[in-house]
Amino acid sequence: MRIAVDEAKCCGAGPCVLIAPDVFDQRDEDGIVVLLAETPAPALNAAVREAAAVCPAAAIHLVEP
């Protein structure tokens, strides 16, 4: 699975960082989410799916093979 974050949509709420801190982080200056791993380890896939599902701005996109 690959992940993409639409920074223009991101509202900086941060639930993704709480759910999958090994994959997502937030920029200090504006709170916008950044990816730590565009292709996370398979063990993190469930957390990434949950983070995408709860994103209030629908800014996280999953690309599954």
C-alpha cells in the first residue's frame, strides 16, 4: 500500500498522527500532516486505513496494488 496526503485539503486536526505515529507527523509551523513513510510496513496497514477513515478532511488517500 502507498499513501498520499492532499496538503491542500488537510485541516491539521491530527487524528492520523495519534493513530499511526510511525507513518504520519505534523509540521510545527502549520499543523499540516506529512508522511514519514509513503509505503509503510504491512504491519501498519490497519492503522493507516483507520487514520484515512477518520480524517475529517478526507485528505489521506490509499493506493493499494
